[in-house]
Amino acid sequence: SQPLLTQNRVVPLDWTDYNGHMNESRYLDSFSQATDRMMEIIGCDAEYIENGGSYFTVESHIRYLDEAHAGDAFQVKTTVIQGEGKKMHLWHEMYSGDRLLSTGDTLLLHVDLKTRRSSPPAPHIEANLVKLAEAHAALPAPEGLGRGVGAPR
């Protein structure tokens, strides 16, 4: 019934840029790793992928809300917004302690790796994803969900 912890780590020194804070590409990398962890949680693991099914990201939107610096601990918590059919819609929030650093709104489609086209996931994958989406549906809608670049708040 709560967002899932999908990443827990420390900002390495080589993730910082000339401004002394975490480089924007590392936020995307962190959210990508959180998505990979979510895929493992629902059963879309290495064996499933070897057998020809996976999810491909089709759209992402990141909001940079606060700075992270080398040595800062951070966590990513993930909410499943949608999970039925071919779609997996995830909402990631990156925190350092109680500070919300960034959000990632990510839409993925299930793909048949042989045809490279969208396809329905295996029934157990969809069932696991739907179960999480239903549990997370009781949570308040995240601020910024579905927001495009430059859209008013």
C-alpha cells in the first residue's frame, strides 16, 4: 500500500558535475535502475527477458527539485500508476532523508523481443503489476504526474 523502495545508495564523486552537484544524467540513470528493480519485483527478470519478453521505456519526464552532492545518501521510492495490458506506468521519487530531490514519470510498453513490437506480458507479470497498481491506487496522486515540460503547476 506504500511506494516500494527500489534504490538505496550514495552519490559517488564521479556523478557530480562542474556545479558540484549530481549531474542531470545520473538522475535518469538512478530512475532507470529503479525501473529495472521494479521489473525484477514483478517477475520480469533475466530469465523472463531471455525467453523473449521485456519492457521498453517510451517516455520519461524528470523534475529536478533539489541538489544532491557527492556522499549524500539517497533512496528512490516507486509507485505503480498503471499496470494492466501492455503498459507499465511508474512514478519514481528520489529522496535524501526527507528532502524530495527529484521525480521521474516513466511510461513503458511490454515488448516481444523477437518482433521488437509491443505485446501483452505473460499473465503472471501482468497480475503482479496490476496487484501493485491496485494497492497504490489508494495513494494520493503525485504532484507533477503527467506534467509536461513547462506546463503550469
